[in-house]
Amino acid sequence: MVDVPKGWQLPTHDAIRVEDIECLSDNWYHLYRVTFDLRRQNGEWQRQQREAYDRGNGAGILLYNRADRTVILTRQFRLPSFVNGTQDGMLIEVPAGLLDDRDPAAAVIAEVQEETGYKIGKPQKLFDLFMSPGSVTERLHLFMAEVTKEHRTSKGGGLHEEGEDIHVLETPFEDALAMVADGRIRDAKTVILLQHAQLAKIFD
């Protein structure tokens, strides 16, 4: 009997047999090594091992001010981007965070307030995506919400006790698209949401 980690939804499938799940690290989140048998297209069973990093699921949101034709973004230090070639490690992103056992909409409403100071109502759910399915279990729920200046009730900036030091940016939508094109915005969820907004013609 395989000991399935908390939160995992391991379906029964006639082409996959999970034989073992070993926790390699639980220092921050959890890194697991999974041993499984996979039935290939020719019917042959092949034993494989993969590692999966489990940090829980998350939610992100694009806030847009239709009247001013702007979007609300954040800028903060990200260690992985720093060690992989971004000069100062700072990334421009949409507000986002982990669910921590919360409903995705409730989680994203709380993250928006903490990070940007905007207090929003029920956001519009768009879709959920796997951002790095080769190694990370995270499923990211993505939303949009229209805001006005009256929605901003505090400075935001994130939680000091969690090491957050977030800059809030209100950026013209066309400038944000230009930042995607020239590489100033490199965060995948942010690119996806901005391009979705462009296709949906939210400012037309």
C-alpha cells in the first residue's frame, strides 16, 4: 500500500501503477521521489522514477482599471530568478499566492489586499493551469477583476513577517504589453493574463 501525501489526488489509471512515494525533503515545502510503472504505447510496462516538488496550489489575478486603462502589478525579489540570470532578481507580476487550504477566490482576494492594498469583491474565474508540470505539482487558478482608485484601502506591500517587500505598480495596459514584448515582464502567469486581457479586449 503506497502512502499518498496529504493533498494529493492520485487517480486509478490502467496505464500507471504507482509503486512508491518517498519524501526527500520537507525543509520548506515537500520534495518527493515517485517510483511508478508506465505502460507505453506498444503495451510494454516500463519502471520510471521522477521527482515532484509539492508546494500546494495557488491563485493569481489581473486587476484592471477600465477608466484609466491601467493594470495593477507588483514588483518583488525572487531568488530563483536571481540565481538564473536576472540581474537584481526583481520580477514584475500580477498579485498571487498559495491557497493554504482556502477556496481559490477567497485566497486571491486576501492576497490582493495584502500585496496591493486593493479590496475587491468576487473576482472572475478564468482557468487553472499547471505552470511547470515536469517537476512541480502546483495548479494555479487565474482570475481577473475590475477596480477603481476607490478600491485601494491601504498601501499593500505584503507581509513583513513573511519577508515580503512588494512594490505596487499601476501601469498603462499598452505599456505592460510592451514590457512583455521586450522582456521586462518574464513571469509566466502575468504574461498569460495580460495576453488574455488583450484577446478579450477588456479596454475596448
